[in-house]
Amino acid sequence: MQSPSQEAPVNSPEDIPSQVHEHAAESLSIEAAEDASTPLVTAFVSTYASENFMRGCLEDLLNQTLGKRLEIIVIDSGSPEREGDIVREYQKNHPNIRYIRTENRETIYEAWNRGVKAARGKYVVNANTDDGHRKDAFERLAQCLEANPGASIAYGDIVYSTQPNDTFPSEHVTRQIHYPDFHPGLAFACCFAGCTQFWRREDLIRIGCFDARYKAAGDYEMLLRAVQHGMTAVHVPEELSLHYFNEKGITFGPETKQLSVDEAQQARQDHVNRLDIAALYNQVDASSHRKADLWCDLADFFYQYKAPWEMENPKHGIENLNFVVYCVKKALEEEASHEVAASNLVWLDRHFGQGNEASAYLLSLGDAWDAPGVEKLMNECDQWKAVTLSDQSEVPVSEPQSQPVALDSQGDCQAPITGQQASIEQTPEVAKDVQGPPVCSSVGSLQESDQLYASGAYEKAWECTQEAILKRPFSPEGFFILGKIALIAGDLEKAKVCVDRLSDMTPDWPHTQQLADEWAASSACHPPRLTLSDLRCIGSGVRVSVCLIAKDEEAQIGLCLDSVASFAHEIILVDTGSTDQTVAIAEAKGARVIHHPWQDDFSDARNVSLEHATGDWILVLDADERLNVEDIPTLQRELKQSGILNYRLPIHNHGAKEYGHGYVPRLYRNAPGLCYIGRIHEQIYFTTEMLRKRWCMRGALGETPIQHYGYREEIVQAKDKRKRNLKLLERAVQETPDEANYRYNYALELRNAGRGQEALGHYQKAIDLLKTLPDEAQVPEFTHALVQQYGSVLLEEKGYEKVAEMADDPWIQRHVASASWSLVQGIAYAEGKEYEKALGALEDCIALRHKPVLSPGIIEVQSGLPAFLKGKIHHQLEQGEKASEAFALAVMDSPDNLDYLIDYAAWLHAHSKSLEAVQLLHRQMPHGAKDPRYWQLGAKISQATQGFESFYLDWTTEAIKYQPHDTELLFAHLESLMWSRQWGRAVHVSSEFPSEPKLAAQWGLHYLLCLYQGISPKRFNQVEEKEVSAYFMSSYRRLVQLGDEEGVRRIHEHLTLAKEHLPTATRLIEQVVEKVHQVPVA
């Protein structure tokens, strides 16, 4: 019983009708024996309207070194030109030329099949009229098949020329194509035989010859069918064929080039759908384990494969990636426990997938994998793995001869490729019961349009494509198809509209220029060859669909919708179960409300909103966000920019203790295939990245800020936001442990909940996961935020050595340079007493802090903290001048920070710079007047400095105006009055004191005032007599130094009043007085 892959197409050689006219030369007898006159190779030439090329074609073939052993069959498919006359002219001298003409035109593959049927050679090869060959090309290919009897096809390398009727070798070569050696999977990568398919005739007939239903890609389909029958090929690594770049031919003609591409894609997909891996490798009895190995080998071939031409098709890398994933999954279908397949699926997912797809897929395979096994696999997966097929030596697998293909995917790519089947981007994201891609990813799909176009139903394809574009207005492939159809119709006006549209949408996409060139080279047809309706899918290009999801947001939703009402083309709100007035408010403000049950999955709700968006752009907001009216002109200007697919907009988090702002991917073209992923902190960035690369577009940092009020403390508490986030993130991390975004956000919420120690492991895991990605796959905003926050939490948990270790990490040095990260390093180094490193990091912080940031930073970098820390380190290193400069900068950067001011002033005083200290304090009076510490420090400095008595009085007089109840300042004021000889005022002020003295100095001052007045002082308590006496004597000496004779005399007169309480002080003074009296008067 035959498998589907072994069924022959309808038109086999036996089915070809015989109503043809063969001319006389065909009846010439050729000896059957193999001698010099027996045809070894038959070259068949199909011609239609190729008169200009026929002579060159025949001359090229007649010059082949095979001579008469080359049979030439020309099949004329009812050509209106004179090819027949030219052939008959050559037949007169070359009996190895045969000529067959049909009355009606037929496809090229019908003509080729006629040639195969009529051929007498052991080998057959097509020879296009506009191509050329090296003189020994057919002989070299025949020799290869003679030497490899198990092979069915031989192929060489080709060159392209822009010169018609060119000869080999050529001076007009513009391109060289060097194919890789044969591998069973090569046909699924490219039409490896190029323009010269050299076949063993009996093998070609055995599998049914060319499928005549194809118009342009039947030769490629033939190769696909051959390898599925286990046939192999031999590569001659030499340039044997010359291919003319004929803009009117099938391959490059404006009416057939896209048809050729579309047919080839469809043929490939059809054969992939029924691919028999055992037959492909010619191992029909292979076990399940062996089949899994074969699938892995095929995956490895495509993982390593690089096309032998420039990657003109922007989809190329993505198609390869999809097929690699397909093969790996087929291996797991054969053997669920296959370790190489499982490991490679994890590898692909980690580097190019959704970050969670591999684990979910493996767990869905039943008992083969459990959660610990999957986690172990993910921890051990550090490279792509290849299987070894050496135990089956007959398998014709050659080593790939090129470097791995540069895959265009970056991260969580989900968009399906136009006209392709579902791939890794379209598989279940997390839960086992969620199957297939979100509905929004198929809205605007061009798959049906592709199929209609490929089948030649151009008018239906025109209508179908317009309907798709109306649903997803940014559709470059859609407008490309419309432009091609318009050119086929000869409607240059409509084609020009498509060209202009593409030029505005995707100016750097190669297909844009291709369509423009084809339009410029085309001629109008009146009337058009096709009846095409008006172009109704051309929008303004600036219509905005505002998409939101909400639940119980009545307090916020009105302000949000009001902020976008003036410019929104439509507002789509997905309500996930509100019980308040959210829906009523939204509908009253013109929003289209879609009710959708909450699934504990933000991306699910977001994708529902995308299903219904029809604008040219999509702006995504939350209910607690809005735009300021003054920023709307900026937004409208950004919408008009050409060549930009998406903007990451600045977001200002009101209520968050941070400086700067992050950027979020919220504004993007409404293109087919886009969708969100992620249970929480959902993402679309990587999806847009894949499309951006496909269409050669740019992503940009926008200038329209989103105002976010969801992190104000009262809103966070009212919505219990942190508790909700923790719940969802904990679930997400369990389901997808290798998703860095989830790890990071989970760590952030743990920190906010006061669980910093728990957060550390998740921060580190997120960094480890990012390190597995190539540099070009990193998202700078994310990397900066992750490292900065991890470092901050480490400081909180006193993990200074870990911060220093991170600072020396080359990966972090390469990806993160910000003021916030430098501040974290500086603090950690200082705590570890690595002062020189700390100073360097703090200097970097100061240098970087005014530069734009990609993520919100630590707010202290904008303060005097970095300079203050520098000052303390310089002080520790006894670098006085540098310390002073740093402290001064700290005060200038944070004039309201009294700690910096007080510490700096105290430092100046301690370093004998008391004048600078009080001058500094005086300058900062507007910032310090309300803080008693400010006045107290000024009082201490002036009190301790000789000559500052007048300033001391002025300072304390001003201080008690601002701090009338501060006991310390009141006593300082009394002291300043006493030292200024204003004893009367001092006595008056002391009489109004609200409380008695408490400190030794205050009691000492009390005794001085009492002795001045001649009254008995109170007896002190809770202080030592020696301390009170020490202050008393210090002040007494100060009065003597200041020359206060009146004050000193009164103290002497009433000293006995203090003798009982202050025996130490009174004894010392009596001794001084006695010595004075003993000094003789001159």
C-alpha cells in the first residue's frame, strides 16, 4: 500500500496525449548499442516566444563535449514565433536534434514531460532557451552519476548574467550560487539543482515526472517528491551553468516571479505536511528511536543551514527556525523521552521562543517528563546538540559546509509567517488546556490570499487581500500582493497606489523597491486584463485604536478615556468582570466594551482587545494611565513617521520613588500576527521585533509620555495591587521557571513586600537566563532595571561582596552603564573598604546622572549622596581638600538635606575652618531655619571659636525666634548675652525660663547669673559637681579674657554663695585671687 508521499501526479508520461507533429529528423534510427553514437544524455528544450534565444541555445548545446552522445529535443508549445524554422535549419547538419511541436500552448512541465517520454538518453536534463553551460557541464554531471549508481540527480553550481545569449565563461556575471553538498533535507531548504536538473531518466519516470499542474515551481516540487522517495543527489562543486537574468522569463518576470515564490512555498508546505522521515533517509524499517534520531538530524541540518545566496527574503531565518522546531517536536512525537530532542527544544525556546513553551510542551507529553526532570534539563542545557548517525553508514548525509543561519527571531516571537502553518510561535504558551495561537494572531492573515494568488484566481485574491488589510491595515505583504495583481491586470494606476503605499510603510524593504521597479518597467493595458474593484483598503495611516483592559476602575477610567477622546479612531475596552460603574462610564464616553471573563492572564485579555482593533496604529493603555493634552501634537507627529513599526513610549510613574522614566512598547502598527504573551507583565516587544526585522523597519523611542498613576500609595492599597501581582507572578514562575521577565518582576514584588532575601535568588536567576541570549537579543531597558534593582536589594541585605562580584562581571560591564548602578557599586566598595574603587564608581555616578536613562533610576543619584559619600571617603583617606570639594558639591546638589549641611559644617569646624563653616550655615539659612539642629550647630561653632562672640549673640538671637522652645538654644542665648556683657538681658531672659537647668553647663550658667545678681543659686541635682565646676571655671576664664571687669568683680564679691555647692570652682578662684593680691604693685 502506497503512502501519500508516493502517489504520482496525474500527468505521468504515459498520460501524455499523442496529437503532436514530429518532424522528419525524429524518425532517424539510432543504434541501441552503447557506442559513440548512442545518446548518453538527452537535453530537452521547451520554447514559447523565444526566437531571440533559440540560436544561442542550440549553439551552446552543440558545443557540449558529449558531441553526438548528447540528444537535443526541442518542444515547441505552439509558439507564434519562428523557433521551428531555426531548429529545422540546424537539423540539416545535426541529426542529434529533434523537434516536437504542439498545436496549443501548454505549461513548461507538460513540455518537459514530453521530452522525458521521447528521450533516448540514459540521463535527461532541461535546457532553458536563455541559459548557457560550461562546455563540459553535461559530461561532468553524467560522470558523477556513472560513478554514483545509487544517486538519481547530479547538480552543479551556477552563475547569473545580465547579458542575453551570453556564453560560458562570461564577463557579465553578477552573482554566483555555490550550493551545499547533498543532505536528505536540502530540498526543503532550496531548489538545489537550480536551473539545470540532471536526472537519471528511469528514476524520474519511476516517481511520475513533473507535475504539470504547476506553472512555475514544478521543478522544485519534483525535487521534494524525489527526496521523499529516498532518492539522493551528487554535488559537483563547480560552476557549470549560466543563468540569464531574464526579466520577461518565468523566474524573474513581473507576472510570474511572485507566482514562482508562492508555488514553491506551497509545494514545500504540502510535502512537509506529509513528510515521511524514514522514507526521506531511505530507512523504511527504522524504529521509533531511530526515527527520532533522524528528525533530530534534519533539525540539526536546518539549524546549521545557510542559504547560498543573499537572504533577499526577510522571512528566511524565521522559516528555518519554525522548521527546526517542527522537526524537534516530531522527534518527541516518535520518542517522548528523547534527550537530544528535548534538550534542543529547550535551547530553541531559550534563545528564540517564548521562554516557557518548551517546559509546557515537555510536560504535556505524559509520563516521559515531570517538573523536576524538565528543570534539570533546563539547568543542564548549555548548547545545541546533534545526533550521530554513524551506525547507519548508508545514509547519504554530508556535513554542512556553511555557518549557522542568522535567525531573525529575538525572544518571544509569536507572529505567524504569511502562508505558513503554525510554528513554535503558535503553540500553547503555558496551560496544557490552551491550544493554538490566540485568535488575534490570525486576524488579517494572508494565507487564503496567497493560495488564491498561487492558483491564478487573481480577482478573488484581490478581494480577499483587501478584506485582510481592512482588518490589519499595516500589511506590507498585502499591498505587495495587490501591487502584483494590479501589474498582472495592466492597471498601472492601482499598482502605483500600492507602490506609493509600500514606499511610505516600508521604504527599506527589498520587495518595496522590487515592486517599484516592476511598475516602472510595465506597460498599461486598456482595458485592464482583469476586472479589479476600487482600492478601499487605503486608510489615512494615522488612525489610532486605543486598547484597554479593565475591571472595577470607575475611579480612573473616565479620566483615561477623556485624555484620548480627541484623537482616538476607536476605543476598545475589554472588561473582565466589573461590578461597579466602569462599563457604564466607558460606554458613555464612546468606548466599545467587550466582555471577557478573567483567566488570571493579562495577555489573554490584551489579545482579545487586539482582535477588534482596525486602526492604523494601536495605543495600549491601562485604566490608571492617561496622556496630557499638551503631548497629543507630539503623538500625532510620531504617527506620521515613515519606516517605523513601533514606539517605546516614556512612562512616568507618579508616586514611585525614582528618577527618570522607563520606556514601554505601547504604540505600534496594526500588523497581522501581533499578539501578547505573559500571564502578567505581558509583552509584545519581541513580536514586533520579528516583524520589524522582516520588513527592514525601525523601532524608536517615542517622546509622548504616558502618565501612570497606578503606583500612588493610595491606589496600590485600594486595589491590593501587590498581593495580586505576587499571586500571579508566583504562578507564572512555577509554570515558566526559565522566563527572565517573570523572575525579575517576581523578585521586585517580593522586595516591595519586605521579602528582600527571597528576592535575591530570583534576580540572580533572571541574570543567568539573560546571559544565555546573544547580545543582539538583549533589551537594554530590561537589563538596566534588573541589574540596578538587584544591586539595590543586595545593599539592603548587606550583600556588598556580591555587588563587587557583579561589578567585575564582563557581561554586566558590557550591558549596564548607568548612574544608579555606579552608585550601588560605590556604596558596596566603600563598605568593603575598597576606597579607590568606590571613588571611581561614585565619580562615574556623578558623570552619568544627568544623561538620559532607559529605565527608572535610584532617585538618590540626583541628590548630594554620591558627592557626600566621596567626601567621607576622602576624609577617611586624609585627603582634606578633596573631601571639602566633595562635601561642598553634596550641599549644592541637595540644599534641603540638613544632614549633608550639618556634617560639612562640622567637618569644616573640626578642620579649623570655623569661619567657612558659619558662612556656609548662614548661606543655607532658608533651607535650615526650621530644623533646631541647624541652629544648634551654628551656636556650638561660634561658642567654641575665639572672636565669634558677637556672631554668637546674633546667631542665638535669631535662633530663638525660629525655635523659641528649644532649651539648648535658650541656654546658648543666655551664654552669648553673658559673653557680650549684657548681664541684665541675660537675667531677664533667665527669669522667663520654662524649666530649671538639666545639664552641667546649664547649671554652671545658672550659678554665674546668680552670683552676678548676688542671690543664692539653687542646689543642682543629677549632675556631678566637678562637671558644673568645670563649666563655671571655663566661662569665668572666658570672661576674664574678654575683659569683663564688672562681671568678674561681681562674681568675686558673691563667691561665697556658691562655696557650699561648688567647692572645686570656688577654691580655684580663691587661689587665683590670693595670688593676684600677693603680686606687688609697682
